[in-house]
Amino acid sequence: MLATGGITDANFTIKGFKSWETDEGGGYQFTLYLDGRKFAWVHEDGNGGQINIAYFDKAASPVRCLSTWDNELILVSPDRALLNDYIRAQPRFVDGANTYTMTEDIWIGRLVDTYEFNKRLARAKKKGLTFRLLTDEPCNFRTIKTQDIPMATRQLDAKYPHNYQFV
């Protein structure tokens, strides 16, 4: 098992993201970086099944680690072992009333969701100030077409008194 101390989701960066629609919802592919270093190529074809992850350290000597799926000891590249150990250290994934052991697929899905949210938010912030009502879902936000915070605050206070926050 490799030490994963100090690694957080923030250490991982998505670059070259492409997505497409499929009959099953949608697929995507991108290069995953860890601390600025090419780490893996990720491909989700959008037709069901597992996400495909190809690690860039194939020439490195294999190491042993526990699989995130079934806790079997497997022989893998050091980067895959690092990601497996990191994912195994994550809390269980909560989806409504259900909880699941964190897996590569769930973790990558969460990373992609965060990437897409941040991209949408950055586009919206170019148009004005972003806010959400306290009753909105955390992943939703709204835009008021101004960069003037005092003016936006007056308008929002009049329309949504004590029921909003800036994003």
C-alpha cells in the first residue's frame, strides 16, 4: 500500500475534457493530472459499464494494493495503486437514502460533476453576479446581470429578503 497523505481532490486536475450525448445519457473523456503531472487518461463511453482508466506510468514496476471493488489484493502500476488507496480512504458515497463504498467510477463521476459545475459557474460569472436562493439545490445558481455588489444586494433584498447567498 502506498502513502496517500496530503492528497485531496484539489490535487487532481481535468484537462482536455470532451463530452457527448448517448442513448444512455452521455459520455466523456479527459486527461487526469495529479499535481501538474499527467496521471491517467479517462474515458466513459456513455453506454453503461465501468469507466476506462489508462495510467501513464505503465513502465514502472508493479505494486500490490487492495482493489476498490472487492478488496482483493491486485498487482498494478504505482499510480493506479495510489488512486486506489486514495479512493479507499474516502468516506462512503451517500445518494439519497442509499450509501455506497467509494469506487473509481463514483469518484471520477463526482470529479466530473465538480468540473462541469465550476465551468458553468465561471461562464455565468462573466455575465454578472451569481447567487442562489437558500431553497435552491447546492448545485444550482442564478445570475443577476451586474457586477455592482451594492446594487445587486439592494435588488435581491427587495425580491428575496434574507433568502439568498452569493456564489
